[in-house]
Amino acid sequence: MSSGTPSWVIAEASRFFTLEPGDLFSFGTTAKGVGRFPHAHRNVDLSARTGTIEIEIEGLGRLANPVVHVATGDS
């Protein structure tokens, strides 16, 4: 198991915490993207007021959450 992979992170966390059904781990990248996807942020439409964030894990299922952009500051 390679250091830094999701499997490694979960294995390490389970050494210090009791994991329960329903516990979530969230992995992602910065808004600028990293590695193979350095320009991933260019695919995000920041002018959209609403949208859906979806994740799918093969053999487990798909989760979709609606999101609403809320402007902050003096707009």
C-alpha cells in the first residue's frame, strides 16, 4: 500500500480512530488542480448560480448533491 493513497490514509486513520459505518473520508484537489489535472479548475463554471456535485464509486453507487452559489462581500 503506497503512502498517500486513499487506502493508506484510511488504514492509518483506523489505527487511531474507531471507524463506524457511515464515516466519510473526503479527498480532493485544490481549485487549481494538481498532477495530471493542473487546469481542472477551468472546467468549473463560476458564473452558474446553481449546480450539482456528483460522485460515483463503482460497485457502491452514485451520490448527487445540489449546490447554490452564494455571493459574499460587497457585490
